Amino acid sequence: METDHHGRTHRLELVDQSLREWDAIVLEAAPEGIVLDRSAFYPGGGGQPPDHGVLLWQGVQTRIVGVRKTDDLALIPAEGDPVPPVGTAVRGAVEDERRTALMRTHSALHLLGGVVFRDYGCLVTGGNMEPLTARMDFNLTEVPPGFKEAVEAACNAEVAADRRVDIKTLPRAEAFEIPDIIRTATNLVPPEIKDVRIVDIVGLDTQADGGTHVASTRQIGRIAVAKVENKGRGFRRVRIKVSS
């Protein structure tokens, strides 16, 4: 749902989600935030939290514990860590275990949303995730008998089907010609976004989305539906866990 730039930063993770290390130059630096010309740190959004990692420079390490989005992407250094001066060449590195877990979890939520829409016709009203655990809310008035077990079985059948997960960017008008491209109860794509990033679990779920994802459903791993909660007024919350 975004271009490959945010402010002065070229967002490498939107082009190559397998990238974990890269070279960059510091454009702005302060204890409150570091701006790079190139970054593969996912800044957070769509329920997916930001990446963690490090910047390596001149024999020094700066831990990155978050990202703040303003006009630029400001990488938030750990309290007390040294900050590289403007103009410094740095080596960025994303924490692989956390990013990979979040990619698996985010793709699991898209798969869950696709299954519930296909089998029950329900739209998504909210969602959130941490590594390997997540929740998604649906406008489901009543929970049918066996819903929890049926959804879990259907999700794992789609994992086993090893569906390809494709990512592409389309002009807004072309993207909105795709049937059911918005499966949320509210259209969350801001009107000023002219190019829409599409995540397509081929044959199951096609959605506008700005997050990071695995390349196929088999890479998600097993999905367990941990709980189905009543959130009132015809809404249900489905909590999932992802495992190997």
C-alpha cells in the first residue's frame, strides 16, 4: 500500500523480503532517531510491529529497537547506544528470527481471513500480531457449531496446499477492479495512495497490504486456532498460534 520510498529512505524490504543485511549512509542522526538513505527495517503497520536489528559502523554497534514514521523513517536506537554521525557508512542488519516469525504470522492472518471469507462470508474488522501469535476480528453474528475446529482444519489444508504468495504493485484504479480486494469492513487504503501493493495467496486471498510475507503457504507452518471470543455486537475474535 506504499511506494518503495518513505521520505528520504528507499525501503528495501518492500522489494526483497528475504534481505537481512545491506549498506547505507546516515542522513540524519539523533538519540531520538536515525534516518538512512536505504533501509530494510519494516517500520510497522497493518497490525505488524516494526523490525529490530543493528547498525554496524566503524567497529561500533547500535541496536535498533523500533521505527518511527513521520515525514521520514526514523530508526529508534536502544537507550544509551552510540549514534552514528551524519554521513557515516553503516551496515544494517534485521534480526532474522523475529522478522521471519512475523512474516509467517502475517501470511497466516491473510490465510485465515481468506478461509473465513470463503467459507463464512465474513469481513475483517481488526487484527494484530506478535511473532507467531495473532488475532483477527470478524463481523460474525453467530458462531456455527464446530467453527473453531473447521477453521483450523481448513487453514492447515491451505498450508499443505503450498499456495504461492505473490506481491505486486498496481495503479489504484486497476487494483480496485479486483473483486473483493478490500476484505476489511472499512477501506483502509488512504485516498492519496496512487499505487496499491497487493499480496496474493494465489487461488485463496488477494488483498491490499503493506507488510512482509513468506513466499508460499507451506512456509507458514501449522496454524492452531487457540480461541474464539465474543466481542459483542456480532463481532468475533479468532486467536491463532503458528508453529513449525
